[in-house]
Amino acid sequence: MKAKKLLLPVCLILLLTGCTSTPKNAADGQKWQKEWTKIGTSVGIEVPAQLTLLDQKDTLAADGLYYATWVSGDSVPYKNSDGKTIDLYDAQLYFLTDEAGSKEKARKRYDVWLAAAKENYNVNTEDTVTLNEQTYTLITYSCTSKGNPYDRGISAFGVCGTTTVCAEFTCLENYTQDLEILLTEFLNGCHFAAE
């Protein structure tokens, strides 16, 4: 009887913490590597050496949303729009994934995210690229919002099966590394779980 009473709380804890198993293979044919940074249940990333993991959250896992951010360069104290002092890095890459549950929902999320980027940035170019067998819409832009300390950026939006991803790489004006080269390397290192 005690075992049954303990089983329910343990199951609830596992559900709430987003505990997931590791996929065996990636959709690109590679075996899943434990060294990859796992985002959610279906994305593993070989992160370029120039980027350092700053934060990773799965607090919205119940909704299928997962988030991570990497930084490059030095940081300085910066007071954000909420009045909080944070570390502002030369460049920051934000990665968001939504495990939508269906291809239709994934496509709708993609459309919403791409439309929001076009609304919030001054888009310079838009292109379609295929990296590591995955197709993305790639946009470059200027950051024009007064609340955004970054000068420019490049973002990629893609759908792999039922998973939508957005990688947004923004930088300060004095950042000298090529954002497109770094984002391309990052996306070539993105692996999606085989379905």
C-alpha cells in the first residue's frame, strides 16, 4: 500500500520536471551524442566554440516550449527596460523550440514567429537555406526598438516534423565576428530526433 501512495507523487514530479529520455538517432542519420546540448525532447546541438551557454530553461515544458541562450564576447552591466541591471554581452544567440504535437500546429507557430520578427525588426534580407538537411527561413535585420540594446541581427526559423525552432543571433554595433557564419555553424550542428 505504501508503494502505491509513493507512486503518484513520483509520477507527478517526473511530469512537472519535464523528464525526458534521450533519442537514439537524429533525423540526419547520426547517432545521438550525449555531448550535444539537448533542448527539449527533440533537438541536440553541437555548439560552436565561440559561444558559451548562459541559460537554459524548460519551465514551459508542459506547453512544449524550451529555451536556451548562448553568448559571445565580453559583458558590461546594462539596465534593461524593467529597471534591472543585467550583463549585456557583445552578442547573444537565443534558441527557442516548440514541440507542437502536430505538423499543422508547428507550421502555425512558425508563421507567427516569422511574422513577429518582421514586425519588430527592420528586415534587410530574407532567404531560404538548407543546413544539415533542415530548411530554414533566414532574415537579417537592424534592431530599431528603443528597448533593444543590440544593433543588428540574423534569425532562422524552421519546422522539422512537429517541432518549430527559432534561432535569433543579435549583437552590439562594435561586434566584429560574422553573425551569418556563426549562425550557419550553429545550425549545421543542430540535430533533430528521428521520428
